[in-house]
Amino acid sequence: MKFFWHIAANAQQDSFHLRCMQLCARIVVGNDFTPYVLKTVVVHLLNTIPLERWHRREFSQRMNDIMEYLHLCLRKKCLEHFCS
């Protein structure tokens, strides 16, 4: 929870990190992915990709990053928990 407060406090107004997470949740609905899994993937990426790169102009790249990270986790059969 502290992590999201930190992100909210430091993200610029046009940050698209929440929209990315919402769209991914809609894409994978019905495919045995929980909101927790997607939230964890996005949090890991928010921790590695600077907030300045979560804007509309990079929306498709961030969506690609989310799907690639999710695919990697599926291949490894491992999604590390995120502790804030």
C-alpha cells in the first residue's frame, strides 16, 4: 500500500500506469488471472521503469512490457511477491 501512495504522490497527472493495469485486467478476464497477478506485474514494472516513461505516448510499449513480463513469469512458473 505504501508503494502505491508513493507512486500516486510522484506520478505526473498524465501517467498511464493505472490505465495499463485496467486494460490488461480486461484483456485477461476469464483466463484464470486474478487482479492480484496483474497488479503484481505492474508493480514490478513500476519499480523498474521510471514513472516518466508511463505516459500516453508510450502506452503501447508499457502494455507490451506488461504482457512480456507476464509471459516470462508463466514460462518460469514464478511470480515474485512484491513487498513495499
